[in-house]
Amino acid sequence: MPTVQHTVVDSPYEPLTLVAVDGVLSRVHMTGQRHRPPEETFGDPDPRPFGEAVRQLDAYFAGELTAFDLPLHLVGTPFQLRVWERLSLIPYGETRTYGELAEELGNPGASRAVGLANGKNPVGIIVPCHRVVGAAGGLTGYGGGLDRKRRLLAFESGTAGPDLLF
């Protein structure tokens, strides 16, 4: 039986709940997030497995880190895992459309499937699903809410004013 643990950390975008399976980060949940599982699945509270994840998140929010380098324990379908891997390749401060990701995955007609997989990303911010936009560049869908998505994109592009950070 795997050991599941969690901790809650502060962020400029409300508290984040980090969940680890056998000591490896597996989920990052935002307050009010769509697809957030029940809290009883988060395991015991224990900050010990999360030192490096917290350090990297703090550096990201301070504008000192543009790419995360953490071991992850992700559970999903093979297609979802491919999409999440592709999301990790979107550079900081840039965006891609669902259609562009579908093309990069070799299936240009799969933009809706990419959108569904993107929405099920279990480690938002770490795997930057907020960097995916609609075909015309508009903000569409985000499990953490469109306001958070807008704020994260503004933060990464350097256009966030003080009102968008917190």
C-alpha cells in the first residue's frame, strides 16, 4: 500500500495543497480547483517529502525559477502522460494553443482531447497547463479558474502589476 502525504503551502495564488505518493510529488491542488479530489485522499499531513518542491515553488513565485526540476509520480492514461510531458516543454512566458500541442503530438485533429488531458493535469503550475490558450490566443478553460490563469500568464510575461500578483 503506498504512503500518501500532504502539506499546504502559501502562494500568491492562494494556498496550494501538495500531495506525495511514497515521497514523490504527485498532485498540486489549488483552492476551489475543478477536478480537486476529496481531501481524505490527500493522506496524512507531513511536510517532510516536500522540501525541494516548496523551495522550487518559492523560487518560481519570486521570479528566480523558470522551469521546475522535480521527480513526479503522475498517474494518467498514456495519452494524458504524453500531453503532460509536452506541457513541460512550453517555455516560461510563452503559450501554445491546444491545436499546436495536438500537432506536436502527431495528431492534429486531437485538440479537444489535448484540452481534456490538459484539464486533468494533476500538478498545475509545476507542469504548466496555464500556458495553453485557445486557437485565437484567448484564455479558455483552466482548472484553477480563468482569473488565476490570467494572473499566472501576466506574471510569467512580466506584465503583472501588483494587483495581479496577489
